[in-house]
Amino acid sequence: MKIKNNRMFFGFKFILPVALALFIIFCCLPVLSCSKNAITKTPPGIIAEPERNTNKTDEEAALTEEKILDDDKFKLMRMNMVQNQIAARNIKDEKVIESMLKVPRHFFVDESQQNSAYEDRPLHIGMGQTISQPYIVALMTESLELSGDEKVLEIGTGSGYQAAIIAEIVNQVYTVEIIPQLYNTSKDRLKIYENVKVSNHDGYYGWEEFAPFDSIIVTAAPDHIPQPLVSQLADGGIMVIPVGPPGWNQTLYKVIKDGEDIVIKEITSVIFVPLTRSKE
């Protein structure tokens, strides 16, 4: 009996520590789980930082950095353009200046010409057409005397840049491009503007469906002022248009409709590509 009691005592001594250890582990598991959650869960009121994409390749990272540098470069070029070419030449309309600062001109030319996009000159955009010199774009836009509530018709969408400049200022822009290739390109570029409609037809006849227009801007030179455009200009409206034969003898006019009267004012001498007409 004495031996039996010793064995029972020995068994009790062995079981007790094991049971105690299991008890401790069982009790601490929820605490450890809660601690883990406390580390990973974002405290109330704190915005969690988005997870970074650690799977980016070196090439993707380099392309991202290159895009940021390009954006900064073009922004600086745009600021210099406005300061040295626009404001320095007495363009004072703040809405025009803000629009010229905002719209990325390099987006409206071929990639091979993007580094030249902010230079003080027109650039070829294909099909015998050009994107106008930045100063001329600003001058023509300012000459429209836009307040912001106007419905504007543009004849000669071209690259889409002039339409984008105006779209940043007014409620509605209707722009017409006769050359199918330029129409398709400009329409794609301008799709970010919900207030711009683009059409592919002969701009000499305007866009009668949406007439009258508060303002009309023509970005190619006819040899006379088209009567359909005058008819579609609202009373009190302004049209800015270059007129003259191909070459150096063109004049930029400001046409103001005052009831039955048409007032024509000369702005400056210019050189534009001729207004392309339908062959039909």
C-alpha cells in the first residue's frame, strides 16, 4: 500500500505541471490572436496607407518616374510659354491665360513634336494643316470676349487644341473638321470634354442644327467672310476669322453682329492655311 501511494503521488506530480501548461496555452491563444489583430487593424480615425505594389518591375518603375519627369518638364515649358509669349504680348484676359496654363499643348501634336509644342511658332499636324502659334490661339480666344456662358462654334478643329482652350472657358463648343483623318484624331483627343461636340463636314456652312451661336472662331482662311456663318451668329455675337488668299496677304477680322448691321474690325495681319472646302 505504501508503494501504491508513492506511485499515485508521482503520477499526480507529473500530471499537474502538464495540465498547468495546457491551461496557460489555452488561455493565452485568444490574447495572442487579439494582439495580432491590434497590429494589423487601422485605429479609428486614421486613414490607412494604401498598400504599395511591390511587384512592379524595374522597367515599370522607370517608366513611372520618366512620366513624372515629363509632366514636370512640360508644365514648366507651358508656364514659360504663357509668360514669355502670351502675357508679354499684352494678352490680359485671365480666363484665357488660365486655360493656356492648364491645357497640355503637347498632347495635341505628334509624339515626335512634343518637345517643340510650346515654341513660338505653328507646327504641322499632317494633311497640310497646322496647329496655330500659341500667341495667335490666345489672341483669337481673347478677341471673342468670352464670359463663360457662350455657345461657341469653331470652324477647323485641326489638332483639337483651340477647341480645348475654349472648352475650358465656356459651356458649349461645337467644332467642325472637314478632313476625316484629323476629325478622327481630334475627336478622340477631345472626348475628355463633355461640353464639346465634333462633326465631320464642310465648315463653310457652319452647323445650322445648333445655331445661333454666341461666338464663332474660324481657324483657316477663306477668301471672303462666309455668309452662312454670319447668318448663324447670334445678335450681339462675335466672330473671329482670318480672310485672304493663300500666302502673306491675310487679315484677322473681328466681326460683330448688331441687329441688321455687321461691324467688321481689323485685328492684325496673319498667315493661315486656306479653308478646305468639300469637292462635291
